[in-house]
Amino acid sequence: MAARDGRHDLIDPAYIALEMLFLGLGAYWCARLMVRHGRSPLWGLLFVVVAGVMASFDRMLVDGPLTALFAGFLLYCEEERWTYVWLLALLAALTRETGLLLPAALVADRLLRRDWRRAAWFASAAVPALAWRAWLMFRLPPAGPVDILAVPIWGLVRRLLWFRPYPDPRVQLLLRVTDVLAVIGLAVSIILAIRWLRQSRRGPATLSVAFFAVLALILGAPAHMQDAFGFGRPVSPLLLWVMLEAVHRRTWAALAPPLLVSLSVSLVFAQPFLTICKGLLGTAN
């Protein structure tokens, strides 16, 4: 991963290739989902404007690949190709800690159906990730606690009442407005997800969306909620599902809430882009 402190700029080419592979697969899986729902495969390009995916294009983060694995998880759950579902759940759990929500959804679905054998099989998808984390805890010095959770909904409310300071007064108003819009967009996305989940048939896919909705409700650490780059990435699977479901239901206005989060994330890239443009213009002059 590239360093952002200027000490070195090297990125492992294999890492970049793997990142791009998963992001391409995410768009492909979303396109196939749209075709299954009778929509144009071009709607699969919505994948690239999800908050976590946009951040991954710039910072080579794991949020984009996790969101891609979630898209494949949705597709293969619909197709009932359970070996693929198990494999994607395993990879998601290894990719990021929130990826454990996918095997958790599979296990919860089987337990609710009293299918103990398959519940045990799906639970095995989490074993490699748990074993890896246990090995890291054993070999590495203990890290300080990571506090990103809060009382449900309180993190969203508190963020709406706080205005982020910014050293450049020329863009401060823009950032504050887009910050508020992003929080509102996340809140509305949660409401839409809960509403649509109540209308959907219960299964591992809908249970995983419900788990990500709960995660979105309990995010709340001030440092984590500072901007959409912080709170939008962990819940990108939820934002993706809301957009896909909005297209499926032809509820076009429902595309706006997740896109408001993406809009706020996109401003992180605005300053480097403007710096490059100024440099190019200066060279041309």
C-alpha cells in the first residue's frame, strides 16, 4: 500500500492487480444481478460509485474488494450456488473483520431453519479468518482498543450536531454541507433498507444486509464519524444493496441517499486533482 507521508511511494504491483481484479468482479456481479432482475447490465456500473469502492480506487483499501465479494454473495445466493457462496463468505471474512457478517448471515439462516448440518458447514467459512486473527494476537504485541461503536443512532445524531473545522475557508462551507448530506444519506439508506427488508423473503442475503444495517446504526466514535470517508466505507455493502434494490424496484429517488455519501467521499480526491490541474496549467504556461 502506498504511503501517504511522502517517505515512499511504492505499491506492490501484485496488490494493485488483485485490487483491480476484485473491483472488476464487483461490477460484473452487479451487472449479472441487474440482468436477473430484468434491468440493463449497465446498471452494474453503480458498483464503482459506492463509497468504499471509490476510496479503494485511490487508497488501495480492502473496502472495495469486500463490497465486491458482497455483490457476488448476493448473486450466488439468488442462484443457490452454495459452494460459491461459502467460498465468497470465507474470502470476505479474511478480507476485513466486517466480512464475518457474511458467514454469520449464512449460519443464522440455517439455524432459523433448523438445518444444523449446513449451519456447521457455513460456520467453517469463518474458521480461517478467526484462526488468522488468533495467530496475529499471539505473535504481535497487543493493540489498543478500537472504539468505533456507540449507542444505536446516537453516532448519527451527534455527527449532525458537529461541524467539521477545515483550514481553508474557501471550501469549509462546501465540506460542512456535504458532511451533513452524507449523514442524512446514510440515515435514509438505513431506513430504506429496513423497509425493503421487511418486504423481502428472508434468506442469507437479506440477513447479511440486516447485519450491515445494524452496524450502520451503532457506528459512532467521533474520530470514525468525522467524515464520509470514515463512516461510509464499513457499510458500503449496505449502500450498494440499497442502490441495486432501488433500480430493481424502479424507485429512482432512492438512489440519492447512497450517492450523497459517495459525493462527500469524492471531495477527498478533489484537492489532489486540483493540485495536479494547477501543475499542468503552470507547466503549459
